[in-house]
Amino acid sequence: MENYRLCMCFSRKFKVAVAGPPPDVKEAFHKYTGGGSHMTADQLRRFLSEAQGDSCGAADADKIVEQVLQKMHNIAKFTRHSLTLEDFHHYLFSPDFNPPIGDLDMTKPLSHYFIYTGHNSYLTGNQLSSDCSDAPIIKSLHRGVRVIELDLWPNPTKDNVHVKHGGTLTPPVELIKCLRSIKEHAFVSSQYPLVITLEDHLTPDLQAKVAQMLIETFGDMLYRPDCECLEEFPSPEKLKNRVMISTKPPKEYLHAESAENKGSESKKDNDSDDDTWGKEPSDLVSDQADDSMEDDDDITEDSDDDHLEGTLYKRLIAIHAGKPKGGLKEALQLEANKVRRLSLSEQALEKAAEDHGADVVRFTQKNILRIYPRGTRFTSSNYKPLVGWTHGAQMVAFNMQGYGRALWLMHGMFRSNGGCGYVKKPEFLMAKGPHGEVKVYMGDGWRLDFKPTHFDTYSPPDFYTRVGIAGVPGDSMMKKTQPKEDDWTPVWNEEFSFPLTVPELALLRVEVHEYDMSEKDDFAGQTCLPVSDLRPGIRAVPLFDRKGERLKSVRLLLRFEVLEPPEYVKILFDRYSQNGTMTIDDLYRFLVEFQVEENTTATKDEAQAIFDSLKHLSIFQRRGLHLEAFFRYLLGDLNGPLSPSPEVHHDMDAPLAHYFLYTGHNSYLTGNQLSSDSSVEPIIKALKRGVRVIELDLWPSKEKDVVEVRHGGTLTSAVGLPECLSAIKEHAFVASEYPVVITFEDHLTPNLQAKVAKMVTDTFGEMLFCPSYNQLKEFPSPESLKKRIMISTKPPKEYLETQRSKGKETTGKKSSKRTSDNERWDSERTDSKSEVETYSKDETDQGIEVQLADEDEEKTVPQYRHLIAIHAGKPKGASGNWLSVEENTVRRLSMSEQELDNAARVHGTDIVRFTQRNLLRVYPKGLRLDSSNYNPFLPWMYGAQMVAFNMQGYGKNLWIMQGMFKANGGCGYVKKPDFLLNVGPNGEVFDPRERLPVKNILKVGIAGVPADKAVRKTKVIEDDWLPEWNDEFTFELTVPELAVLRIEALEYDTSAKPDFAGQTCLPVSELRTGIRAVPLHDRRGEKYKNVKLLMQFEIY
């Protein structure tokens, strides 16, 4: 007998059911019908006017009722003239009820508008091998795109013009075909001007041919300026049904081409206004250079014939394009009587926004800025458009043939203003202060920094916060909140207390993490703030990434919930407002009484400044602040945990030894300590952050005739000393006017030291502080050294003596009793004994000559020694001898982190006493190959002024360092606490090992994380083609003028990734309140014929 296994399969039935009106629709119907079964035309009019905010007369309501009845029942005449609930429900879904989003003022210059812009508009697919055709151009024009880009190239016989993506496998399409299609479809979707950007790679005769084609094709449609270059762009209203040409003028093109042909073969330092394949590199440096081309044709001579041919072409250019020579700052300069178009890659924009944000906004107030995708977007993907928009860029060029969330945002933005392809920029991007200053608004929230799937692919994140104190051992502790599951705006509402023994050295540490049950928790942001500088009250705290770079949007609101103005904020507002409005006097009272600012900066002028900062918002009222504006202020930059306009407030007249100095270690390294590049970039970055001590390791070149900066004995590359000195000179006082100290760790012969002396003198000139006598008896004050450069190193004579001593040693022996002020690789080891060696074998390997003639020494040494303002060195003997204090001289002592740890155990008070007059520099141990850092609090506790850190690293210790030097206006100098400088009647000094009493208690309450890009999801509705969710969500918006509501419908799948079912994006600033039918679109942004969501919007 055989056994059989029976499988019973059931097929799932998909039932299509007609869903009734949701409760909100029923409620509205019953409200305006008085509980009746039919809605009259007058009742419909009341509903439209009161609930929806629409203007509707009696005749309009009558017409609507008639149209709905005819459409629903296909009967020409009706005896009844009213709507049933089902009729009303159907009407809410009808297109007539949801007309295009309204109109804006179109009479301003073109530079006042965001313009719907395409990139490589002729491509049907990817950037490498897809077809070139007029079909995607036609499709873009029907969508409302107003800027079409064409790349012009000669055909193989050089007698006609093709449109193609140069340097790729894309087959061409004839230019004349594209132009004719543009003419036919240019104004199908919008009557406002169409701009054609020509990226041409043509000879002058072909440019003349293009000019003839344009004239013959467009005729009177073509806009030709009266002058060669416009002083101001015309308005979209004046340019209705006109076509504008934008390209680089032929003469500038020829000069650029000639320069390119004469230049070197390397193109890594060139960038082009032409968006050809090879001209959109990923290297940020290349995005700042002059224009170049890929055309292999030689155009080296600007003949008279070429000039005549180019003149006709030039006269057609309405929007001149081009970049002035130089870097980004030069490219963004304004010209008094000329407007132009500038093109930057998405990467160049990010760099420009970081370094020249205000200049970008100022440039776009008058000129046009075009942003294009980076060259590695082979698949025609796109980038986040909001970075461009928030800086005023009018032409954010997108691959319209692509798809994805970024393109959905672009589509959503340009549904605004009737879908005409022009959206007026917010007023705050156009406003100028009395001195020409502008505001660069980066927004609040996590929407610009994290994708919805950054933490969890299938659900919103589970955030928790760690809060604690970094300080002396007795104060250091960490606590954490409970995780809040599936919420982009978590509300913890927990409070912590920290008893502090040394509040002067305490920093508040805040970290946000995303809880992961199966893996390591994800990092979401951090900040460190000096407790001594914290302002009490409700504060918005910006967060930073692992490297200490500020996250553009992420903030924590201390003490208050964020999902809507929290109840406690409402109570505060009610307490300090009158009849729902907070006047300037009320706000001033709040600042003084609740924020406790009566002894700091709270004045009527400050209250007025807060009012002025909110004037551009639609919620602002002249009489005063409403609740939303007040809440916006609480989350704004003016309400940060530190002063919004930081100023130096410590006494700066004491000697240098009385301050902690923001100090770098191996400041020239871009990454790890073994193999990274040496460069001026990390030096510049450190100086811009406020670092005041820069370290350079000086070594001879292979030829022994040039001085290099590099990390000896490693694989790191070298950078020239002159480049480093020039970079320091240019950026030394960008972030702070207080002195910069350059520490030389030199490995040079005396003749090279003399060369260094000349370089330093020639570079810095009068900026250089050179003591009038051999060695200082007391260090000057930071105040007396404003905008001065100080050199710190070991004097040459001591250096030579050490070298000779080293030369006498046998090869196989290593001294464990001598120490070095030089931090070469082998002198920073984990073994504290090895770290006190005088010199490593790496130095003798460099072949430094130690036997020198006395006359040479006398000739070269004084030149170098004269530069040294801060003498470095260690007396011979054990660590106790190092810490000896001399009455008539001051000096700098360097110790590794391990040496300090060992010395602190035995000579703790001696270290404190030494640092009251002298400088102590502490550097990382040699095993920190990854450029990590150590806990800075041990050296700070003992008074060490120069706690040298790898600024190119990252991690909690670096966050602490950055937090510390946010104090005192971020000037790079923080006054040491008095207890580290006090001396008792019997000569006693502070002992960090003693147990100290509690001085202050800091209470911290964490409320939540505000977001402009919060993500919510409804519950799953199973087995239903007509799902009814009836869910409600709330989103707080910090910049509603640039916010886009993103909606996605997904089909839930228990065994696989949910299936996509539709999406749409809508500009929040133009949402109409009430119940609305929202059509959905596919992945590429094509509108579904029938798919809609019924949604209710409330804006308050």
C-alpha cells in the first residue's frame, strides 16, 4: 500500500467593493444639510465657503449641482436640484473640485523665480548609451518644463550640427529636428518663456549656421535683447510665448578653447559650463576652475571671418553664461551693470554653500544659478533639489527621463503656480539687510540629513538619547532615555540631574542613537556644550555628525515636546501673551523672567530682532507673535543653547599660560597617521573651525635642498612648507583674531633652518611676533597678540647638541632615559619608556649631518632662533626635572598622553604648578594609527594648555574638544578656572586627585526632535481595492515656503518588500485646506488615470 501526500490549494479571491463615504465626509454632509438626506445648492455654497475656504456664489453652486447630477446619473433634466450623500462624495473626487494650484505674481525679473529645468533634455534613458531624440524634449514640454538643454556637436563631415552627449555611445539627432519640435510644443502647457541652453562644441562657421536655424525656426518668437548684455532680466509676464537662448558668447568660448589647447593634457583641474560627459567630475576641486571643452577640433585663431560669423550668433544670446577666472568666490562676484548665468555641479554647490553660503544667495538675487547633476549619475538619477532651492538657485537641472524620490520632489514643486514652470522664490531669499547682508536658511529638522530608510528599511526609527557630563572623574557620567519606537519625532519627556564638582570644566554631552535589537545601534547625532556657557531656559540644540560637522537640520528641543506646540509651550504663551498675541514687551518679559536673561543680553532690541527674524513667515502678525510664531522662535537659531551672536567675554589680558588653547596635532594630515595625504586643506579647515595651534613636521626633501611637511617614517605624502605657510597666513584670523601658534617639529640641517627662517619672515612679515630678547620671562596676553603669528620649537643649538649626542650612540642601542619634544612616528609609542627617547632611527635614516663647522653654526642658527617666541624643550633627567619652574624664563614642554598619565600619578601638583607659568602640550600616543584621540580631561584637569588633537579624526573625544571651544565666542582661547591658577599661603596648589564638594546642579529635560521631513504611515487595510484608513497625522514645518508634502501608497506584503502603488508630492505653501482629492503618480511621475486619495488638509 502506498502513501500519498495531499496538498489542498485555495485560490485567494479579490473582491471589489464600493466603499461608502468616510466619517469626515458624512459629518460634513450632515452638518451642512442639517441632518437631511439632500444638500441644496445654497448648502453646498456654504460648505465651499466655510469649510473649504473657496469663493463660491449662488450661481456657481447651482452650476456645480447640475453638472454633478448630469455626470452621475446621465440624465439631462432633473426634477430635484440637490445632491445625495453619494453625489456629494463623488463631487469631492471630481477634478472640478480640485483645480490647478493658484497663480503667483509674474512681473518680477526672471532671477526671482525657480524655473522648471531639464538636463540633457534629448536623452531617452541613461547617460552612456541611450538614444538621442526629440521625444523626451516634447514630453518635458508637455509636463511644463521651461528650460531645455541641447549639446551641439559637428557631424562627422563637419558641415552640419548634431545634438548628442559627447564622449559617449549615444547616437545623435539633428539639431533642426529638435528646434522644430520645440517650436511646435513650447507653449502647450505654459505660455511663459522657454529657455534653450546651448552647450556648443562648434566651429564659428557652424555657430553661424545654428544662428540661422534659430532665426528661421522661431522668427518673432525669439527674444533678442536690445543690448549686448542685460542689466536686469525681464519678467516672465513680459516674455510670454517667447523663446530665449542661453549659452557662452562665442568670443569667450574661443578664448577658453585656445587656452585649453595650449594647456597641459591633464584636465583634472578644469570644469566646464558645458555639461558634457567628461565635464561633470566628482572631484570638488574641479568644480571651481575655468571652463573647458572636450571637442578635439582646433579653434586657435579668432579671425575676422570668425568674428563676423560669431556676431550674429552672439546677438541671439539673451542669457549670457560663463565663469570668471578663479575659484568659487570669484565666480559668485556681482557685476554692477551686467547679469549672467553661472553653472555649478551639485558637488560644487555643496562646497559653495559650505564656504560661501551668503555669497550664493546674494548672487542669485540678481543673476541666474544653474545646478547640474554630477557626471557619475550614469543611470540618469538625480540629486536633492532642496540644497539648490534653499540657496536661491533658479535652474536646478534634472534628468527628466529618470525617476525616484528626488524627481518626485521636483514634480511636486512645479505643480505650484498653476503648473506654469515658474515658482516665485520666497521673500527671505530676496530680502537684503541695510548693509547688503542676506540670510541663508538651512531649515530645522532631519529631512535634509537622513533618508527615511537610513536607520530601518521597513519602519520609522526607534530613537533614544544619551545625556551626560564630560568632565573631571567625579562629574563624568552618562544616562539615557527610553527608546521611542517607530517615530521620527520622538517625545521622551525625561529629566536628569547632574551634581558637578568642577562646573568650569564640565561639558554637557548629548547623543542620539537609533535602537537596533539585532545589531549595533545606529548613530544619529551628537553635541557637546560647555556647562559654564549654557543659557538657562528652553533651547534648541543643533546636532553634529561623527566628525563634528554640523548636521544642517537636526535639532533637539530641550524640555519641550515637538509634535505640535506642546502643552507646556501653550501655557507659557498664554502666560506671556494677551488675547492670543505676544507683543515685543511681552516677549521681553518672557526673556527676562523665564529665560533668565536679565543679566546677559535681553533687551528690547533683542526682542525686536526676534520679531524681525520672523517677518518673512506667513504666520507673522504686525501686532505681535501668535503661538506658532512663538514656537518657531523657540526652535530657531536665535534660541540656541549658546548665545546667537557669540562674543569673547573672558578676560583676555592675562598671560597665555592662563588659557586653554585649541590645539591641532599633525595638522597637515588628511586622514590616518600611516598613509594619508599631507595637504593644506586640513590646516585651512582647522583654522576656520577656530583652532589656534597648528603643528608642522619639517623634513628635508630627497635632494636635501627643499623643506617638506610630512609625517616622517610613514607612507604619507609630502606638501611644501611655503604652501602651508601661505594657507595659514590667508586663513589664520578668519574665525578668530587671537594669536595663532605654529609649532615646528623640525628635522632639518642648519642651512635648511635658515631657509625656513627666511620663508617665515617673508610670508608673515609684521604679523610675526618676535621677542626683543632671547627668551620670554612671561608670556604676553592673547589681547596684546591679536592677529599675530607665534613660532614655537626647540632652539637650534639645543637641537644640534641633541643630534651630536645621538650621533655618538652605537647603532644597536636605544636610550630610554632621554626625551624628545619632536613627535615623529617612533617617538609616540604605547610604551611610556620608549616615548621618552630623544630621537628615533627614522631621523638618522634621513642622513642629517651632525658634524658641522662652528662658523656655519654661528652663521645659520641665530636667524632661526630669532623667530622662536615660545621655546620648547625638556631638561635632562626624569619627569620631575621636566617640570622644574624657572623664575626668569618660560617655556613649552611636550608630553605624550601616556607620559602625562604616569607623571600625574607621582607629580600631580607639580604639573599644576608648572602650567601656571609655562605651557604644557600633550599629544596622542603613537599607536593611534587611525587618527583617533584621547580623553582631554586629564590634561585639562592639570592645567595643560595645548591638548593636541587629530582634528581630521572623529569620535566622542573630538566632540568634547569641539564642545569645549564653543565657549568664549569660539575664539580658540578659554580662560582656565581660577583654582588652576591660585597659590595658597604656603605655596600649595590645586590637587586634581582630591575629592571636591558639589557646586552646582544641572537639570536637563529632553523633549523631542522637530522635523520638516517626518515620515508617518497608516495602518494596513487588508484585502480591499478601496482602502479606507481614516488616519490623521501632524507635521511641524520650519520652512513651509520650501516644504513639499510627500505621499506614497504601498501594498503590504508579509513575505517580501511592500509593492509600490503610487505617489505624489505637493508644495505645502499652496495646499488648499479642507477635503481634497489627490491624484497619484507612478515611479516616473506619470499621472495615473484613476488613482486618487481623499485627504483633508488643515493648516494652522
